[in-house]
Amino acid sequence: MDALQCLRSGNVILLQTDTLWGLSCDATNDDAVEAVIDLKHRPENKSMIILVADKDMLAEHAQIPEGINIDNLTGVSLILKCREGTPLSKKILQNGNVCARIPDSKFLTGLISDFGKPIVSTSANISGAELPKSLDTIEPSIREEVCAVIENPECAGVEPQPSTIIDLSVPGKLKIVRVGKNIDKVRRMLAMPDYSFQWPASDMKYPLLPLQMWYTSNLKKKS
């Protein structure tokens, strides 16, 4: 089966994303999400990232803070308050929040748009094990259990890197949760282009930072 058939039938696929190889499924299907959790041997109380096609799909499921220009944060994973009544599986949410990303990849946004719903994206490794750098480093127990393996033609020769995660769930505040790919977009939004964010992030290193919305309009003018 191809990717869309697998997703529509509630199965799990192995998908090369704009960051790492990931396990993906219909983010509104509890059974499919449970299958991902079982494949990873992952604690059920741990949230997962979802991928959405565009800001309209994001706004259907999450509350976008006023003044944040989502177009300038493609490829960055955002922790946002869930929108009331979202059909997203409760198994991927945490404290009423969802972590979502508009991929920095036309191949992926096209796939999600054709599917018509958000998909889960969680690294294709056993929970706690090393992150997969290539298809052949993924555990055979994972590769053999998925419905399809989907390579992303845009990722040929690109060094895989986890996404940057920022928390925008507290009004007027931003927290760096993970430093990764596209951290430069966060630097620009905060008007801190020369600041060196480093992994691992910590509460002491990166507490809640005040968000001044003029950063957004400034960035828009420079783009």
C-alpha cells in the first residue's frame, strides 16, 4: 500500500520527515496512535509531535497566539493550547497542549494535505534509544511492522537533525524546549540573531522569555 492508503486504513508508516525518520499515523485515530506507542515501547503519558499541512490546519486544532506569524516558523515544532473539541487523539496531548509543526518540506505538506488530517510524527526508535540517522539504523523490529516505508526525495544528502521545539502555550511568553533545526528562525523572532542557544535546553538556561509582538512585524519587513 502507498502512504495515503496506509494512513486512511489506520496503519503506521515509516516516514522520512524534514528532520528525522519518524513513525507516522492518523493523529485522530486512537488505535493507530496506540500502535505507534507499542512499536516504540513508549510511556503513554509522553506527548508526541504532529505534522500539519499549513496554518489553516494548525488553527483547526490549536490556538495560535495573537501576533505570531506562523509563516516565519515553518519547520519549528510549537507547543500550543489545544482548540476545544479537537478530534486529535488524547494519547498525543499533554496538559491540554499539542506539539505541532508545519514541515519545511513541500513533499510532506502535500502528503498531509492530500490526507486531510494531521499525522503523528515521532522518531523511529525504541524509546530512550539513539535517534535514527538513516533508514538502515532503524531497529528491524520497527521496520518490519510498519505498513509502508516512505522516502522523502527532498532529503537526499541532507543531514538529519531533530526539530527545535518552543512552547507558546503561556500567553505572552516563549520557552525554548529543544534546540535543533531552524533555531535561527527563533533567534530572528526574538531579535537575538547572535545569541547562542545550546542543547540540552534547561529551565535555568532558557526560562520563559517575554514575547514582544513587534518582533513579528520586524521580521516580516526583513523577509
